[in-house]
Amino acid sequence: MAPKKRQNNIYNIFLTHFKSLSNSITSNAQDGLIKSKPYF
């Protein structure tokens, strides 16, 4: 039971990290669009 719980914990950490990573990529992309808008 212990290894399963540990594996689940690692999965949760990975999921949280992935969510924050995709959030930062999305916000960076939006910032880039806003900054590059005058050039269009």
C-alpha cells in the first residue's frame, strides 16, 4: 500500500508542475501577442 501511495504523490506533484508550466507558457504567449501587436 505504501509504494502505491508514494507513486500517487509523485504523480500529483508532476501534475501540479505540469499545470503551472502550461499556465506560464499560456500567459507568456498572451504577453508576447500583446507586445507584438503594434508590429502587425
